[in-house]
Amino acid sequence: MRRAGPFVTLGALGLLAGCAPPPPPSPEQAAQECEARARAAQGPTGRVSIGVNNRGNSYVGGAVGITSDYLMGRDPLAVYNACVMNLTGQAPYRPPVLR
């Protein structure tokens, strides 16, 4: 009779390794992602598109985005700082670029 103990244990460890959380983003990746969130906290965003094709058909479309950060009146700088801290576990290494 053979023992399957070591193989079962190694297989279980392999399954657990697949469940590990992804590594945190780099400080620059976190800064870029959080800048987008902070920009959205500054106010509603939107776009409008209007067009006509060569057959004379026209179209109009649009979209509006409003975040909960904006609705709750959160300061965009505070949104940025909290977001970076949440993603990296560290304070931001640079101020946000909010255009």
C-alpha cells in the first residue's frame, strides 16, 4: 500500500497559492488610478456625440457620470490620499495632477 500524503499536501499547497491576493500596484499605478477617481470627485463628467453619415442619417448620443464621492461632497485631494493609502498601504509619494 502506498502513501499519498506528500502528494496530497503539495497539491493542497498549490491550490492555496492560487488563492493569494494579487500584489499591490506600484506607487505610480496607484497614483494614476487614484487621480482618475479624484478627478471624478470634482464634478459630473460627460460627453456628447453628434454625427451625420454620407447617406444623410444623423445621430446624437451622450453620457453623464456622477460619482458617490461628488454626491457626498468629498474633497478630491482627500479622495486621492485615501485611495492611494488603501491601494498601497503608504501615503502618496506625489501630489495628484487634477486637470
